[in-house]
Amino acid sequence: MVTGADLLAALKKASIRPVSVAGLDAHVRGVTGAERTLIIERARAGSPLQANELCAMCLCDEQGAPLFTAEQAADLDQADGGCLERLGSEILSASGLLPQAEAEAAKN
């Protein structure tokens, strides 16, 4: 029988996907409900989340443990912008926040 704890643990790992960036294998995860709310609120306030902030939030190991703290987002701001944008797109796709991700979800 499935418990609430089992389901919550599975949901936390459901959006984790491998990515390759700068010759390294890493993982990203989709945003949580609370993070989605933050993204929307920041966008509405005219201060959208930057790619480095999104990457710091959602780059993780294969179990979903974060690789960076919020304070380290500024360090990521020094990274290659193209890589950050690609990682950001992967994160938004894993979160169902891109039009093509929504279309794929509608098929299932």
C-alpha cells in the first residue's frame, strides 16, 4: 500500500533528469510548488528570476540534493551565459513551464 510519505518521496524525484554541461554530467530537477510561486511572483513584480538563481535552485545530484546554496547563485553568475540558459531551459522543461513541455504533458 502506498503511503503519503512514499508518494511525496516519489514526487520529489519525479522531475530529476540528467544533463550534460561543459563536458560534465549533472542533474536538474523541476521547481517545487513553492518555487513556482516565487518565480511567478517575481515575474509579476518586474524582477524575474535570473538564470543563475534558477540554476542554483535546481542543479542537483541524482537523488535531488542541491549542489548550490542560494548564496552561491552569485558565483554562477560568472559562468558561461549560454550554458546557464540551456540549463535554465532544461529546468523549465522539467517543471512543465515551457510551451512544448505543456504540449507533451497534454498528450499523456
